[in-house]
Amino acid sequence: MIRCYGIEACTLMDAIRSSLALATPWPTRVILNNSLPYPTRTFSLFSFLTAKPSFMNPPVVPPMDASSSISWSLGLPLIPPFLNDKESDNVVALGPGVNYAVVAATALDTSFHEARGTVDPVANISLGVELAWFKRSLASICSNASDCRNLVGRSLILMGEIGGTDYNNPIFDYKPIEEVESYVPLVIDTIISAVNELIDMGAQTLVVPGTFPIGCSSSILTVRASRNKKDYDNRTGCLIRYNELVEYHNDLLIKKLNHLRELHPNVIIIYADYYNAAMQIIYSPIKFGFTNPVLKSCCGGGGPYNYNFNLSAQCGHVLATVCDDPDAYAYWDGIHFTEAAYRIIFKSLFQGHLKPYKALTSHW
């Protein structure tokens, strides 16, 4: 059994096996998004079917996210990260595929955030950097522009999830929510620009996810805790204003994607509704087997949500503790979900949270 702990797009394998148990028509997969810090083989952000390098010790059992789960489910090999050594500029050849995702990558350039006093403590890579890496890699397998266009056109491209770090980092820095909200149109324009660029390169099938309900994450609930009970949703306990930020992001993304479909009627552009796929767990945790408090992390450093913003006590460090049964928890480390939760989230994508769903499944 393949397991993962706290990986953003985890265990899509089971969802695909149960919903789409046929061979894939896409010889190549491309993924662009923001990925998580745990697995040594994480696929996200802009992965041309890729694997994200880890900055922490990975679990004994290989962890999985969306693209790696797709690979396993379809009997395809995992592929290495573009940067195979985080301390150097060593890169791998594109070959059958490469992962360009980097933990904590942002949609907006790092210079944007640095100018506003926010410095990413983990990475300084943006979507634009990853897209440039992808273009650089194509030269290793394409003999000419026509070949490259044909390859990109036969690829399934997962663009995201990206943008969460653009909001999380300034929120952790205690920036006013109104300031963070002002970033949303810029983040969306950056995503749409990248999608347009890929379409110009020949892309024909793209999945563009929205982002997750950060107002329910243990990290945000801890760092931005409020004494005002009205700031919390009575039903879920999530911070209302921070989920409204995400809803704004997702609504604007959907609007922009609809416009792209009008401009490119022959290109399949699918929106993946990560937000509502995750919220079903928050609303009904017992229904899905999560017997522990749904907003509490399995791995962390204590407190009401088992999350400690002190870096020395965060998940993966000596002072952090880990629960005995991760499958009984929805959240892994305060930001990312557990394998069990991701399995439910990604199964639900094939039960109505891919829009338009038939546009993707018709390929099988």
C-alpha cells in the first residue's frame, strides 16, 4: 500500500483507479502548483510529471501527491525533480518527465513579496521561474519548435494548486487581511498568464485547481486566533474572513477561466474545486472516519490545534509530536491534510468537483 503523510495532492491514485480504470491517452503529464515539504518525491506546481525535493526527513513509506498518485495508478514511473540537489544548480534531463515543483513556491515573484516585507523562510521560487525551467527542459527532447508544440499538446497539464503561499506567508507575518486580499487579482492574473503561455506553446488539456480553505487550517487558526467569537463559523469553527479570502480567489479564478474558454474553444480547461472537496470533510468529519477534532493536527507542537508556529516545534522537528493514527485526523501538520483526507478530497474530484468533469473523463 502506498501511503503519504501531509502531501497536498495525495492519493489521487485510488480515486482514479475507482473512477477511471482505463489507460491514459496522455504520454506526458505537466503539473504547476504549490507543493508540500515532506516527500522526497512530490509532484506539484509546474511539474512536467515531477517530484518535489524534500527539506525534511520523509516518512519510511513513500509519500504521494496528485501527480505521483496518477503515475502509480496508471502504471507510469515516478520521475525526478528538476533540481536534484537543493544546494546546487544540478539539474536532470527531461527524459520521460521532470518535476519543477518547489515547496512553498509562490505565484507572484519573490520580489513582490520582499518589497512588502514578507520573506519566504523556505523557498524563493515563483511560478514564473518554474515555467522558465520547463521551457529550458523542452530543448533537451524537442528537435524543433513543431516537436515541442506536439509534445505539449499531448500532455495533461495540472496547473496548481498555486497561490496559497502568496497568502499564507503574509498572514503568518501578521499582515492585515485587507492587504493580503489585495494580492488576489495579481495572483489570479499570474496564473492565467501562465495558462495562456502554455496554450500558446500548444497545450490542449489543462486542469486548474482552486485553493484550499485556509481559514480551517490549524496554522491560521493558531497564528490569527481571535477573541471575537463572531470571527468564527458557528458550524465549523473556521475563521470566516480567511475562508472568504480563498472564496474570492476561487471565484475570480473561475471567472477568468470561463473567459479563457471563450478565447480558446478548442482547448479543454477544467477547474478543480479543491475548496468544496475539502469542506465536505470539515462539515462532516465523522462521516468520513475522522474521529479526532477535525481542525486539530496529527503532527505538531501542542496548543488547541496541535500547531506551534515556533519553527523548532513544527512538524518534522525534534520538539514536535506525532499522533498514533494519522488516518483518524484530517490535518497532518497544520497546513496540509493527511493521506486519508487527501484520498477523500481527490476521490470527490471525480464525483462532481471537476468542472467540466466530462471534458477530462471523455479522454479515457
